[in-house]
Amino acid sequence: MMKHRVHQASGFQIFERETVMNDTTTRAALKVPEPLNLIDNNWSPPQTGQVLPVISPIDGSIFAEIADSGPADLDLAVAAAKRAFESGPWAAMTAVDRGRLLLKLSTRILEEAESLAQLETKDNGKPIKQSRTDMIMAARYFEFYAGAADKFHGEVIPFMKGYDVAMYREPHGVVGVILPWNYPAQQIGRSIAPALAMGNTVVLKPSEDACLSGLRIAQLAVEVGFPKGVLNVVTGRGEIVGKALSEHRDVDFISFTGSPEVGAMIQIAAARNFIGCTLELGGKSPQIVFEDADLDAAMPVLVNALIQNAGQTCSAGSRVLIQRSIYDRVTEELKARFEAIEVGPSGEDAVMGPLISAKQKQRVERYISDCKEPIIARGRIGAHAPQSGFYVEPVLFGPCDPTSKIAQEEVFGPVLCVIPFEDEDEAIAIANGTEYGLVASMWTRDGARQKRVAAALHCGQVFINNFGAAGGVELPFGGVRKSGHGREKGFVALHEFSRIKTVVNYFG
């Protein structure tokens, strides 16, 4: 009989498998996948004989389980992906047909969007409205790259007389994808769709904290006809399965989204195997509010850019820089908005749900309790929020020293720090004054300032009089410095998931 392992990292307790919720009606309604890995289009239990509990952040209940896999399971998955890449239907498939398969999967995700959203909310804790949006976005990724699959061309290079030179774009081979827990379904679309569009095969290691929607989407991929070995999913702990995937000799490229600390280890492992990787590692994104800003438009965005997904977003706008001449006015409005936030279960009316785990809740609460900066306002946890859930009050700090811990480190929770500045030069210096460089935004009606500041900011994306552009599947995304390197989204992602071959033909 398989038993659960202890999962101390997420605050799980030791228990036997019989303690798992056996409400078959609820499990069937949510379409909860079985604790199996997908390898070569076959669903199989982990060779370890172990499973991990799946805990809902909403109420702390155990409602499912996943395979607690080991390196042997990972070896089987990589071998299947390698076979699929080198021979068989996938290797012979045209770009047009790859695109058609991706489009079929996009359509199935939309057909299953509501059940996927319900599963995502139970697993991840985010409000159901956000989960529904995430499913639409996941489908959009597969739709976008379905259309791009046969439109990503090589080049002909003019050269010396008598030479015909062509530059081809080819897939890497087996791509290892290691994903976080904050946007499980969206991340699958963002990473896997472009990798498959280019003709790679994939071994996916989703986060053990939220991977059920990923397993369900993998089921849909099998249903719509993806050939054997093209998409393989192995669940388990990052320190075991993720490590084995990043170090595997038969993996040709790694895509990782997560913490800078783990990203550094991934990059070292990739370097030892002389392969490339893309790393999206987090941020401390500034929102700069100049005195000529349209505050009516800015105010709701300044708050939503932080509390969306309970602040558990790499690109969260966790620092608001306010020009001193309007500082009091803006902070009073922010105070009122924060005090109106009620955190609760992830139903239809929820603005902000729980954090992902007991461990994450403890981490965020520690940042809040250790912070010496003044508190401007707090939200509140609603009376209907289960005490066993992982809820944290959103907190607004300010005025904050831009060099303070709360203004420098990624909290990954509903914590916003407010920083005053005098002029444009100081705003730029503060905005660039962290180790991160993922996203920034500014609010100003001055067109010349928009161009100057955008050019001066050290980050991968700059938003002017908006934040996030509703996700923007078409918009290249990635960071600099501690936020990582490489780009996802848009056509640029196809560059990341391919390599160049130059063919030089001399014909006399």
C-alpha cells in the first residue's frame, strides 16, 4: 500500500493514506487526477510507491494526492521524450500539423475551462474569477503558438559569389520544464506551447504545491492525439525530481520559473551539461507615480497590481514610488483602498484569497512582523474565512526607506511599500535600486518623460499608464539581473526553444 511521505517544507503533517478525503462526489466533480505520472502517454504510479498529500489553501484540508516520484521515474520520462523526438510520428510531423494539435488542445481547454478553474481554485486558493481567467489565458497560449508553429522561418544570408547560405531554426530536443505553483495552468501554456510548437518534446515537473490542473491538461493532450512521449509529466518534490531533471544528461534545454536561489542551481546544472536555459526568477517591481498622473485611472491599478493572486506574482507591483508633491493625497487613497480589502475563501465575490501553504503564510507574516517601517493600513480577514486556511492580511507600509528589507526583498505576498521621491532622477535611482529587474510601470501624461524614464529603467518590461496589459501572450516577458534571463511569450519564445544551424553550400 502506498503511503504519504512527510512534506515538512510545506508544513504538511505525517499521516497515512487512509486519512485522505474520500468524498468521491467532490473528487469526481473537480475531476481530480489520480496520483500518477504521464510517461509515454501511459499513466503509471511512481516507482517509489509513495504519494504526497494535496492540501487546499482555502481550508487546509487534504483533498487529493500526487505521485511522490524519484529519479527512476524521471529517467523513464526523459527516455520517452528522447524516443519521440528522434523517431516516430512527432519526429516526422510537419509544423502545420503540430500547430493543428496545439489548436485542438486549446479548444479542449476552453471546453473544460470551468472544471479546470474549479480544480485550480481548490488546489491553489486563488479566487474563482482569477482561475477562470487563467484557463482562458492557458488556452490562448496554445492558440497563439498553434498559429505560430508554421510561421517561424529561417533566413537566407547573402554571401560570396558561388555560395548558397541558409540559416535554419531547429528544435533543441528534449526540453525540461520546471514550473512554480502560483499560475499552474497559465505557466503550462507559457512554457510548453512554444516548446512543442518548435518541435521539441517536453518533460514537465510541476510544483508539488499546485499541479492538478497541469495533470488534467496533460490528460487533455493525450485525448486530442498528442503522440507518445511528446508531453511527459512527473510529479514530486523539487529537491528530488526537479534536481534530477535539471541534471539529466539527455535533457537538451531547461526552462525554469521560480526563486533566484533555485534558479542559480538550475543554471549551474545546465552549465555542467553544456546546455542552455531560460530563467524567470522574480522581481521587486516599481510603480512610479508622477505628479501629473491621472490618479483616477492609476489608483485601482496600483492596488490590484499587488494583491492579484495575493501578491504571489513574480511581476507584482510591490513598490509604489510617489512624487512628494502628491504623496499625502495618494497614500490617503491607498490607505482607504487597503482598509476595504477583505480576504476570504475563493468564491465568486473574493478579492483576495489565501496564500499557497502554511510555509508561505509563515514566511510572509515574518516579513510583516520584522518590518520596522511605519504601517499605513491593513486589510482584514473576513469572518467567513476558515481558521485552518492560509490567510494573511494585506499590509501597506510607508513611507519606507528604499534600502530597507521590505523595499528590497521579494516578499511574494500582499505587502506593499510606499516610497516618496523628489524628481525624475531620484525616481529612476530608486526604481533601479534593487537586485531585480523584471517589470516596472509609470504613471505620467508627459510624453517626453515617458520615453526618458522607460529608457532608463533596468528591467524587461515597462508599462506606461497601465500595469500588466492583461497578461499579453504576444508580449515578450523576462528580466535582467536577479530576475533571470531569456524571454518567454510572443515570437521571441520560439527563439529560446530553438537553435540555429547554418548551412553553407558551394556550387561553383
